Amino acid sequence: MHKDSNKATFLFSSGMVIVIAIMLSVAAIALGPYQERNTRIEKMENILSSVGINGSSEEAEENFSKYITSQVVLDSKGEIVKGGTPAFDIDLKKELDKAKTGNQDKELFPLFVCKKENKTYYIIPVRGKGLWGPIWGFIALEEDMNTVYGVSFGHKSETPGLGAEIETTKFQEKFKGKKILDDEGKFVSVKVLKGSAASANPHGFDAVSGATITSDGVSEMLQRTLSNYIAYFKKINTKK
């Protein structure tokens, strides 16, 4: 077979494709454990960030073990679920998607309890939709299970300077001190409001200018996710 023939070119190209595919597969398998560990470390950092604990990636596991004293899995009725998937490993997206198939009664919700400077904080993962893709994060409540202590948000593809502002310290600091319950103890969540919001509003503040859809997404994310924890918090308060 002549080396310049079309058949030779085709066989050579096919061989290279196969070799490269094998090399990529081997690399993916070899790097898999490292990527999984990095993902877990990043999640630990984000959880800790919601309560103002920031450190290097090398310190994340140590800090997580030090400050996160317990992890709880709740069902849709606010009851603790024992056994099964650990709280840290629960995929909140998959749990929230159960509602789309009418299986919301089978949803599971992770809760992380943090002890910091002799105070207890309850850290809740949240997830929703922005303008261009998913948004997510963690919100930490103080011991009263009502007052926001801190938040940590992330996004996949929001617009820099607009929707991407939810990831900035400036935006996240606005949540501190806001309440998720009204004066009668009814759940109202925290809302990112359109237009001018009074600074005295205990449940909301001004939305990101020019990012209405993302701001609304944050409000919906908090409303939908936090509501699943209220029954559990009420049971804890009753026992106090």
C-alpha cells in the first residue's frame, strides 16, 4: 500500500484518534481521585466561608473537622434521617429535582452545625437559577435559627459586573443580620428587592443594578430551599 494513498492516511488518522482517546481515558482515570478531592475541599471552604472561616486549601479539612461539629440529614417533614447518604455527600440539585417528578416527599436536605467562639451556627446549602445558569451557595443562621450570620454564593456563568456580583463580598455582606422569620414567627425568607429597599427592612435589601433576573433567582433560591428547614428548627426551639 502506497504511503501517500487515501487509505493510508485514513488508517493513520484513525490510529491516532484511538491512541489519543486511550491516553485521555487513562489520564481521566488517573486524575479522577485528585479532582474529586479538590471538589470536596472547595465545598468545605465554601461551607466555612459562610461563617467567616477562611483559610488555605491545605487547612480546609482540618478547619472543617474543627468547626463543623455535626451534620444532619432531614426529610421533607423536618425529621432527621439516620443512615443512608451522609449530609456532605448529598447532591442538593438531585434532591430539588425530585419535585419535578412528584417525589418531593422523598427529598433529603443536608444541614451543617458549626461551633465557633462558643456560639452555634446552622449552615444550609441553597441552589437555584440565575440568568445564564445555576447559582448556589450556603447560608449560615445564628443560634436563634432566624438571623443570617453570613452567606457564600457561587455561579456558573453570570455576567461580570452584573449577575456575577452575587459572588462578591460587597453583595454577601448585605445578608448579615437579616431575618428569615417575621415578628410572628412565620417564614418569609430573605429577599433581594427591586428598586430602593429601606435599610431598616429586616428581610430584604436592594437588588444588583442591571441584574434583575439573577437577583430574583437568589430570592427564589432562598425561599424554596430554606422553607424545607423551618419544621426542624421549630422542633428544636420547642425542646429548648
